[in-house]
Amino acid sequence: MFDLLPDDPVIIAIVLILLSLIFFTYLLLRRTILEFRDGMRGGGR
């Protein structure tokens, strides 16, 4: 199982950065889509 993990810490860091970027992009897109749907519905305050 752990044979798949590279010993190079640089590769591990790059993979972690990519995963976090994907995660934050997903959160940002989700929030934007939800706010856009609320705006289309005539919602708001």
C-alpha cells in the first residue's frame, strides 16, 4: 500500500497543494452557484 507513495517530499507537497487548490476551487464554485441561484429566484434581503 505505502509502496505507491513516493519518498520525495517535494512530490508529496505538490500533490497536497494540488488537492487543496481543487478543494478550495470546488468550495468557491459551490458558493457562487448557490448565491447565483438565490439571485435568480429574486431572493436576497
